[in-house]
Amino acid sequence: MKEKLEAILKSEFGYPTFKTGQKETIESLLAGKDTLAILPTGTGKSLCYQFIGKYLKRSVLIVSPLISLMQDQVEQLRYSGEKAVVALNSQLSFAEKRFVLQNIASFQYIYVSPEMLGSAEVLNALGQLELGLFVIDEAHCILQWGPDFRPEYLNLGKIRKKLHEPLTLALTATATPRVAQDITASLGLAQTGNVIRYPVDRPNIYLGTQSFINEPEKLAYLLELLPKLNGKGIIYFSSKKKADEINENLVTKGFKSAVYHADLELTERFLVQQQFLNDQLDVICATSAFGMGINKPNIRYVIHYHMPNDLEAYVQEIGRCSRDGKTGIAVLLYEPGDLKRQEFLIEKTLPNPQQIRYFTKHQELLQNFPSEEMQLLARLLANGYQKDQIETLVKKRQTERNVALQKMHQYLKTGNCKRQFIAQYFGDKVENIHGSGTCCGTGQALPLEKLGLLGEPAVKVSEINELDYREILQQLFKET
């Protein structure tokens, strides 16, 4: 078996050896075991299901959380020579969707959004297939996004039953033991499932934190730090407005910078992503909407301008740094207003008991309230949840998010090893973790020269920024 698997890896994918956890995951699936694979960021989780598709020569259905991620993975497969791949999402026209559903059996890799699985037409077409594998990519979204703003994630266990309980693979880079248990239970894998877990630690990423008295002091530090950093990077924000503001500031100062968040048109987001992947940009000012599944190995720094709302999100986001194994740096900037901002966001994005009681009686009024908490309430009701179920779900999620936020704050404030703190949070046992050469720093000067990350001042704005928008798109599609 060993020789055969590695021969297929070489012939079909061009790799001489498997990365961390890939082979163990593939062997588990080939033994007929439903599997939750918790593998470090950057270890090529998508190869696990692509390999199974090639090996079994049967269709693989992949539930993917973002259209941009879905399209990126489809393009990567097509670039490698795989033509029997398609994405079923809201971007398809009526005619395109009808063609795909009528010819669904001709596709080997079928990417689909959770919302699309709510369509009886789509589910009926998929139900005719003898699936080789059902995949939930970024499976932590079941618990993080499902109760918050994508209720369709909570229905994936029911969907799996309607698809005749095919062999199932759930993939994520971040899951505590409790979250892993909840994922397998939600998908109906608890009795038969196999959990493969590898530590989340990425020893090549230096972990640093800096605290400030106020926001202007933090901004001044960022503007002083950026010109010193060598390589490409991402700056994460909790506020779209602040991402826009600081991006404009950086462009004015001559940085090859762009902004990425959910308020941009899909075409604009695609353009920014492609420019970054092609090294035409040095830095992206982004919200959490950017980066999931981005296959760019040479990102050298990830800076969080605002504190994330939990350690899962933080580890996911810093995991986009230095996937080529070279040294990178993650810097978390903090001022007291950051904690209050996250507490406000938790309050703002979940409906309160009064709203739940009123709008379950007057659902027709929900369309007049486009706020996040009202959109969530509308989608929960549309997915068949009753008032008492919604109240229980929201109360539980609010408690979980507040506890997770306090844990994130503890990480920021701890004077002990931050790498060890993360390992303990995720239930990982890593020996001598504090002894790594790029361990952690709290409030101290970042050792950029020692890490090999001290570079020349950032390259100034290139000709690409001066081109007409249509010319940029024309150039981009010529290159691809």
C-alpha cells in the first residue's frame, strides 16, 4: 500500500513525499473510515480529497465556505490538467446551473456552497451520484459561522443523511478537543469517525505582541514598522472602514498596497487577490474575508491591527504566513479599545431576546432591517428554526464567543510563552516548544535582523497602480 500511494502521489501530483498528516488521512479514508483531519495551516489539506478522487475514480463533493476560495481551488485543479471540476454557487447563470445539474455525473470534483445544498433541485441531482467522498472544507466554520451568520452550516449533518451518508472527510487547521467533538457530532460521525490531529504550532513563525495607550500611538508604530519589513504581508482589521483608511494612508506613502473586504465587488476582490498572488502588491489591508485557502508561500508577515475575537481565527490568519517553511513573523497590536470593539461586535451580530420574540411573530418585517443580526434571524427562520431553538442557540453562542474573546485577551496579556499558550489551548502536546529559535515576544523590540526579515524600505508604487482598471484586468487575464 505504502509504495502504491507514493507512486500515485508522484505520477498524479508530482510530489515525491506526503506532507504532515496527508498520508494518514488518505489511509484512514481508504480504510472506509469517516475522518476529521486537523492539520496545520499550509500542509496541503486539499490534496487529501483530490487523491481519493483519483484513487477511487468517483465523484468528490466538496462543501466550501467562500466563493473566492472555491474559484481559486477550481482554477488550481484546472491548471494542473483536471478538466472534470466545477463550482456550484450563486455566480452561475440559470443556464450554466441547469447544464451542470444535467451533466453532474461527468464531474469528478464538485465544489458547492452550503446555501446551494439547501436547493431541492441541487440536492436531487447530487443524490443520483454514487459519491466517492463528501468533504467539508474549513470544518470549523460549522461552529463558528453556523450560529453567527451562515445557519446552512448547521444543516450539513442532515444533508449528509440525504446523500445516503457517503464516506466523509472534514478538514480544518484549528479545533480544540471540544470543537472536534462537536464537529463530528454535528456531521453524524461520532460513532464511526476517526480524528487525526497534528499540533497547530508553526515554529517558523515568530509570535510578537505590542500594546499601546491609544489608537494614534498604535498607528504610528505600524507606519514605522512596515518600511522595515522584508517581503509581502497582510494586515488584518476588524473594521472595513479602518482597513480603507489605513490602506489610503499606505498608498499615499508609496506602498504597493490594496484593500480587501466584503463591501468590494466580487471582480474587485478577485483582482486584488490575483495581484497579490502575482507579487504585484506588497501588502493587503484586509478583514477576515481575505486569505482562506490562499496558496501563496512567500507571505513573510501577518500583522493584526485589531485583536481577533478568538484564538481559532488568530491561528488561522497567522497560518497564512511563510508556508514555504522560511521564517515569518506574526505581530498583534493592541490598545484598550480593541477589547471593547470585539465585545460590541459580539453584541451587534447576534439578535437579542426581544428581537427574537418580536420578529418570529412578524417575520414579514425582517426584510426592512438589513442589519447583521436581523439577517441572521431571517436565515435561521428560513432554515426551519423555531423561537425557542433560536433563543437557545444564540444564548449559547454569545457565551461561547465571550469566553473565547477573554481567552484571546489572556493570550495577549500573558507574560509566559505565547507558543505554549496556543498549544495548551488546542490540546496539543509539544515538547520543548519554548526552545524554538522564533518563539515569542511581548512588548520587546522585534528581532527583524536576527529573523532575516529586516529589508530595504518597501518598493514604491509601480506602474500597475497607474493603469486603467480595464487594462489591469486585460493584463491579468493574459497572464492567466
